[in-house]
Amino acid sequence: MQSARSTRLIALVVMLAFFVSGASALAYQISWQRLLFAVIGVDIESVTLIVSAFMLGLGLGAAAGGYLADRYASALLPAFAAIEASIGVFGLLSPWAIEVLGTYLSAAPRLVSVAGLFLVFLVPTFCMGATLPILVRWLQLRLNNIGASVGQLYFVNTLGAAAGVVGVGFWLLTLFDLRQIVWLAALGNLSIALIVALTLRTAR
């Protein structure tokens, strides 16, 4: 049984982790969209592909995350750490994946290449979408207030997303190339996974 102090520590780590998660997600969105410019061109299709993949992936992931959160309440934070690690691994490989897919799909019809890339980006966005309901369930079990749980987590994640947009747009793009920005975002996800796992182990 965790003490009240341990619970507060874990809750603080969770909030900070979800802030970083939001920042990484928007860094990915901006960088992936620009990397796609080299594959399918600078036009409405590349913008639509990423935005649509994010919207659909987040929605499907949220539904799946809600299902898992209701059935595996005892393993919510380990699941969150595993999902963040998965996003980080995808992030590390994504610049290479975009380049390779662009090469293989270059001779394919336009619709096929766009659809192929769309399906690939559904994987990480699905994982991103699953994190919110998992954390909401974890926090709700401790606060016994679903409204406060959703509000706090959504606020922190949105604040992180805003920080990601500002950081990438006004700072990181002047210091790093797109691959490096993606790798920084991936490092954020992997750090979240490690810190949450270590916090859980320490707080036992």
C-alpha cells in the first residue's frame, strides 16, 4: 500500500510526464509534416495527412485506452510507461521510415503513397491517444473525482503541447534540423517511460 507521500510524488511525476508528452507530440506533428514535404510535396495533402492521422489516431487510441483502463486498473502507470517507450522508439526510427517509405512509394500512385504513410502514422498517434484515459483512470482512483482528473491532465497536456509549438517554432528550428528535433521528442518519451518506471519502483 502506497503512503500518501508516495502517492503525491507519483502524481507530480505523472503531471510532469504528461506535460513533456504533450510537448513531444506537437514537436512530432510539426517535424513529421515538414519531413513529408520531401516525400509528397509541400501542399495540402501533406498537411492533411498528418492532421488526419493525428485526429483519427488520437480518437481510436482514446477509445482503446479507456477500454484498457477499465480492465487493468492495477497496471495503469506501467502501461503508460510502456506506451511512452513505444512512441519514443517509433520517434527515433521515424525519419528513416519516412525516407525509406518515400523511396519505395515514389513510383506508386499518389493515393497509394499517401494512404501508406497515413497508416504508418496511425501507430504512434494511436499510442498517444491511449495515454489520456489511462492516466485519467489512475488519477480518478486517487481523487475520486472524474471531472478534476480529466481537467488537470488535459490542462497539463495542452500546456505541454503549447510549449512544444513555441519551442519548435521559435527556438529548436534555429538550432537543430528536423531529424534532430524528432530525436529530441523521442528522447522526451523515453525519459518519461524511464522516470515513471523508476518512480514506481522507488515508491513501493
